[in-house]
Amino acid sequence: MDRDIAIRCRGVTKRFHYYEHRTSTLRELFIRSVLRRPITVKAPLFTLSEFDLTVRTGESVGLIGPNGSGKSTLLRLIAGIYHPTEGTVETQGRVAAVIELGAGFHDDLTGAENVGFYGSVMGLTRRDLEDRFDDIVEFSGIGPFIDVPLKYYSSGMRARLAFAVSVCLEPDILLIDEVLAVGDEEFRERCLARLSELRARGTTLLVVSHELENLTDLCSRAVWIDGGTSRAEGATREVADAYRASAG
């Protein structure tokens, strides 16, 4: 992959199978066998179909589309959480994802321990984490709760810590799913300000949001995904206006 390319998806298809009757316990399996009710596998559900995307290093791209169109699935594929059924996904550089706020955190660990765990997964050294730790705590705004187990955090506190860790560790590629709709107004403003700083430093951003005005301010380009395929691509405001017109 060329050095100036951060993300490349080629012919990406993702299929999921779902079940009409999914057995979850031995007791249920026994009852179904007695009643002769088999587990029925439905036809595969396509969330992305032969999808192509190229994002250049330092570019900020917004993903627009209705719920269920494949936006979040695409981020999970790029983050390595999912693997494509067909096609290829390539990235270049360290990737951080704020997809499900708090996903990957462990409830029995403290906030500080979770910061250390996430940083080590991203390949940071102990010294790197120490240098960034105070910035993470300050940005999250959770204060003394940083030494409290995560299971006692509110959803808002989890959101703050997850975003703070992802942006303060300064990744090469940052994937964001609807984080701009989480938290109070003051926190959202700080999130947008930090994302603008990262963009100015050359971080590659791929952002999913229904807040189209925020995407217009943050991203130079947008891709409208509908039914698992790219319906339109271009300047963010033009794509956003076309999407609004179709919904109206």
C-alpha cells in the first residue's frame, strides 16, 4: 500500500448469519430435541457488499447514512474487530477506535488500570503512558474516580474515559462512531476541539455521525452509505445536503 494511503478497502463484503431459534443452554437444546424443533439458519444478512474506500493519510472523512446502512460495520472491519467475508481491508499506522464507548474496557479494573491496558494493546511503552496519563485524566474530567473500578462508573463517565484515552494516545488513524452525540454540551465541544487539533497534526479521521453540521465542520469529504454500498461521495456539505434532501 502506498505511504500516503492510511485506509484502503477493496471489494469488501460482510455477511452475517442469524437464527430463527438460537439455542443458548443445554436445557433448551434438550427441550428442542424432544419437541423436534431444529435450529433454523436464515439466509445470510449482507451489511456491506463489494464496498470500496480509500482514505489518504491525514484526511478527515465522514460516513453518512441511515441506521443499518453498514457504517458501524465498516468501522469495525477497519478496526480489526470484524473480518471481511470477501475483499480486503488495509490500514497503515496505529489505529484507535471509539466505536462502542468503553468497549474493550474491563469492569473489575480501575479507570487507571484500563488506561494502562488499552495503551499496552496499542503498543505504547510504560514511559509513553506515564507521559500521557495526566492529560487523559484531565481531559476525561472524572477526577478521583480514575482509581475506582469501572463497574461503578456511569455511562457518561465511561464515555469520557474512552474518548480521552483514544484521543490522548495520539493514534495515526482514529475511528469514531457517534461519540459526538454522547455527553453534555461542554464535553462535546471539547471533543470537537481535540479532534480539530488531531486533524491539524495529520491524524487520519474516519467519523460516523448523524450530526451533519459537526461532520461538515470536521471532515473535508463524506461518503453516503446506503444498503451496504456507496451511494455518493464528495465534499461533505454537498453529500450532506443530498442526504437531507433524500430524507425529506
